[in-house]
Amino acid sequence: MIRFLLRFTLVKVVANKILIANRGEIAVRIIRACKELGIPTVAVYSLADKQSLHVKIADEAICIGKAMSKDSYLNFNSVLSAAISTGCNAVHPGYGFLSENSHFVEMVESCKINFIGPSSKIISMIGDKAMAKKLAIEAGVPVVEGSDGIIENIEDGIRVAQKITYPVMIKASSGGGGRGIVIVHNDDEFRSAFARAALEAESSFGDKSLYVEKYIEKPHHIEVQIIGDKMGNIVHLGERDCSIQRRNQKVIEESPSTFISAVLRRKLFAASIKLAKSIGYYNAGTMEFLVDANENFYFIEMNTRIQVEHGVTEWVTGLDLIKEQIRIAYGNPLSFKQLDIHTKGHAIECRICAENPYDNFRPTPGTITNVVFPGGPGVRIDTHIYSQYEISPYYDSLLAKLIVYAPTRREAIRKIRCALEQFVIEGIINNIEYLYLIMHQPEFVKGQVDTGFIARFTEAIERERNVGVSG
């Protein structure tokens, strides 16, 4: 253990300045990690984000465009110009936006700037969801049945859907974060959904390419965090259970999973490492799997970036993944080996969002008039909000991540209930109460949840509300 700590402490990072190509809580999280490493930072922001916290705490800040993402955070030239003009020798993309865009990464590389993530070649290979499935098959990792590649038009997609049988998912090839995914049950739904999915994919990721995949009903969504250096060392950092999600976007995550057995856990770890090594992967990445009731598992995609829920893994491993990402990008070896990793305790994350869960999760932008954060041992808040902060309608609704840690799952549930009770956000409608109710549901407490949990729970709440109104 002492040798491990020494290796971790003595690793040197040679960096002069890092540009954070993102916004919100992840930009704040990265800036804080850089400050602890003694590295100056440059924040980029849109006109709508002028008063954002990441702008206030960075060493420098540059406006890169108008409010719309395509005019700012998705604008290759603006982001790269900001890095060059401020003398940055590295770019951290966070998650979303340009984090998995191989064309942007290629531009960064051509300017001799470090990209804090894998290479453009690796992202192009595994970041493309259709190509990722092909690579997984070649590596001997089970995958969900679907199209062999990109679907060029509606009729080709329908032929694939009919072959693998409905229901199916139409998915964005360059997607992530649950965006660009539509579940359809027949040919008519496919025709109406195809254009909508392509439009969302293009607006969110700058790529309208789609593919089709069989929809497995009521699966568990399990992901494995891996990290590797440029010397070929790759380790896993345990798994996270992300089954509680709505519209394919995660709501609650925890580690370890209460569903999978020790045997399945070993299989998932082995498959993740095998696939990562087969493509020469380095930096942080996440292998995502669906697991059915019989513990059959299927690889669905790899995220070639830091995840929203990375804090869950940090709690149970004691590591700082952002700092490790930075060290790796500058050519340092991993500061630990697989034998050094021992997950301990239980961590749960709730995503606090500006949305109305009782109105189809409608976004609720506006001005926060007052905010009170919970605290205490084992409670962590990752956020960019503050009192009088204005929530913009232009970006995702994430306000904060509440992450708790305790020796056991039961204790972690009690801790997060207490934290949610103390979490106050006034001025806008949010989902804190909704999350609090989930934490008391027997299904959740017993760990008996799947990806259909939110739909069932929301439907049950609506029935109760309707009964109350009619009564």
C-alpha cells in the first residue's frame, strides 16, 4: 500500500496550461483537479454562460460564440482558436459536446496539442457505435443483434428491424448520454422516428448517422470503468449499475452492482480488458453492457471519455480519475496496477436536474433564488450552480450530482435520503423530491431494478395523483 501511494504521489505532470472544452459541473470539476495539480486553466463559454461558475474560477476565460451549441461548444475552430491564442498545450473535453468527435481530436493533434483522452484513430474506431460492435465481435465479446453498420435510409432500416424482429432501437452512431435513441415497435413507428432520430443526432453530435439494434426488454445496464496508459497498461476499476434511467439517460448510478454475481463480474471485467487491449486503448473509457435476467451479457457501446458518473467509481476506489487522465495524456504511466485496485464500500449518485418529473420531465429553466447544499462525511456535491444563477434553456438540465459513500448499500441509501432532505434549490422546479421518493421504493431498496423502473415508477405516481385529483 505504501509503495502504491508513493507511485501515485511522485508522478510528474509536465503541463503549462489546459483548455477545458466544456461547461457546467464537469468544467468546474476539471478546473479544480487542474488547480490541485498546479496547472493553469482556460475556460471557454458561450454568451449564455457568461456568469457560469467555470468562467469565474478558471485562470482565464474566452467567449467562443452565441448561445446555441453549434455556434460555441460544438464549433471546432472557435474552441481550437481559444486553445492556441492562450498558449494551451492540452485540451480536456469533459463529456458530451466534442469529447467523442474524432474530427475535432484530429484537428487538436495536428496542432501539436495534447488531447486528454484517446487518439482520434481510437475514437474513430470504437466511438462509432456500429464499428464498435464489429470490433467487439472480432474480440469475442457478445453483442446485441442489429445492423452490420450505418443505415442509409428508412427502407434499409425497416428490413433490418423485420429481420431481427421488433421492438428495436434506432441509435445515433456517434451518440452518447442517451441522446439520439428511439425505441420503435413496428414499421410505421420506424418511418416516423427515423428522421427525428437523425435530426437529434446531428444537432447533438454533428453526425446524423444511425444504426439499428434489437431492444432487450427490462435489462440491467452495467458498465465497467477502464483506464490505460500509452505504454499498453490497462486496468478496470470495477463496475457501475446504471439501470435507473429515463429516455435512455441515467438518473441514478451506484457501485458495486447488487444484481450481478461474482462469476458474471469477472466475465465483464475480462471482456472489457480484452476489447480495450485489442484496439490499443488508452486514457479513461467505459464499456457498457446490457445484462438480461439470466445473466447473459451484451456489449452495446464504449464511451471514450470521462463519464458523468465517474465520481461513483472515485468513491469506491479512492482514485481521482480526472487527475489520472491528465497524467496519462502527458505520457505518464498509470500510477497503479490492477493488484493495487480494491473497491470498498458502496457509492450512490443522484442526478439533480432542472426538470419536472411530473410533467414528462419537461425542462424548467429559470433563475435559482436560493440554494442550500447538504454536507457531512461521505457526501459529495459536483455542481456549477449558485444562488441567483440563471439556468439556460440551451443546454442539458443537469444542475448537480449528489454522490454519497458508506460502508454498505443500506447505509448509503440512508445517507442519500438524508442528503436529499437537506438539498434545497428554490426558484425553479427540480427533481429532488422525485429522487427522494425513489430512494424509498421497495424495488430500489432491494436492488431489484432494471431499465424500465423509471417508466413504471412514474406511471404509478401519475395514477396516485389522478386518484387524488378525482377524489
